[in-house]
Amino acid sequence: MSTELLVLALLLAVAACILLARWMRSRRGALRIAEGTIVSADDSLIRAPTLRSERLGLVGRCEHLLRVGGAYVPVEQKPSARRLQQSHILQVGALCLLVQDVYGVRPPYGVVVLAGGSQERVVFTEELERGVVRSMAEMRRMLENGEAPGPRWVPAKCRACGYHPVCWGDEDVGAAGDQVAQRVG
């Protein structure tokens, strides 16, 4: 490869890094969270640490972690969701548990950023904490017993899930997706 091509490739790589950095910065800016400062982000510029708790048997990563006063607040983005789902609440609750275990300070709440940038604050109550712990225990029980994870609701998510073969068996994906659409729709 000639020197000119190597220089051109290097310049293109630098330009791509600069464009990616600007895009990530604008994406973080789109959060428009009035309070707090971004401590970490799950992107290439501000590294988000993987939070691990041996005590809880839980691992996770916040898309953004804010510092608000003396607390850390996990932020999750759900850009295709128009409304808050129970799964979003449980995910933020699990992240709050991790943040508390890793940083030693209980988050007062977590934030879910939905489609269009609307934000939902999820208060980290004792009830939510118990719900997350119950859900984790149920998931572990299902894994130990080899049980299927539950009803087949969203075909696109089912196809991407690691439990797809357990739930769907040898059924044709297209036919199974049609069954879901008929049952749910």
C-alpha cells in the first residue's frame, strides 16, 4: 500500500472519529436533563463503567449516569417507546440497586427518556426494590428449572432473544410471528 493511501486512510479515520464525537455530544445534549451533570455515558467518549454486584448477582451498565447533589441517578433511553413500560421501570430499579451497591449511595430515582425526548422519573422506592429482587429470584428459578421465559408478545424482540429456541422450539419463525400478531392484535 502506498504512503498516500495510508495517509488518506488515517485522515478518513480521524474525520470519522471527530464526526462520531460530535454526534455523541449532541446525543448527550439531547437529554435536556435540567439537574445534575453527566458522570458517565455508554458511548465512546465518556466511558460508562460496567456495574457489578457480587452480592446481588447482578451486572449492568447505565446509558447515562448523572451526579445530582450527593447522589447518582441512572438514565436509560428508550427512543422507540412512546410510554413507560413495566420492563423499563424494573430495568431502572435494577440499575438503582447496582448504583447503590457500587457507589454506596441510594439513588432517589432513575430516569427513562422516551421517544421525542420526553422523560419519566422512576422513584426508587422500597416497593420497587422488592419488585426487582422478586423478579430476579423468579428469573433465576426459571433458569435453574429450564423453564421458558413466558408468553410470546413481540415477534421482533422474540427473534432477537436468547430464549427464542426455548419458547419457539422448531416452529417456523414467520408462522410463530403471525400467531403472536393474531393473539396480541
